[in-house]
Amino acid sequence: MPRTKRIVKACWAVEEWWNRHVRYRELHRQLDAWRDDFKARTAWVDELTDEELEEMQRALDACINAIQGTADDASEPPGGAS
């Protein structure tokens, strides 16, 4: 490999390192904070029993079915004619 090509690759590697560790440092800090906040807000889900999870799933299914039924009713023209 020619010397110039190695130098260019080394420069790209340094630039990539800089972008990951310096330029976007604040972005990564914000993402880490959001991730930690999300984990804290959803930690209670890990403590649910299987029965509680099944009950939540049934309630969610009923809610989704009700919303879909309302959407289907709203899409029909008035009087039921097309």
C-alpha cells in the first residue's frame, strides 16, 4: 500500500474517532439520559407476574378491537349505502 494511501486511511480513522468521541459527545450523553429515563419508567413491567401480564394483554386486545371497530364504523357511508 502506498504511503499516501496509508496516511489518508489514518486521517480518516482519526476523524472517525473524533466524531464518535468528541463531536457527538453531547448527543450521546442525551441519548444515554433518555435511555436511562426510559428504563426507569418501564422498570415496573419487569416486576409483573405472568397473570398480570396476561390480564394486561387481554385488556390491550379489547382496547385495540374497540378502536378498530370504531374506525370501521366511521369509514362506512351514512345510511349503509355505497
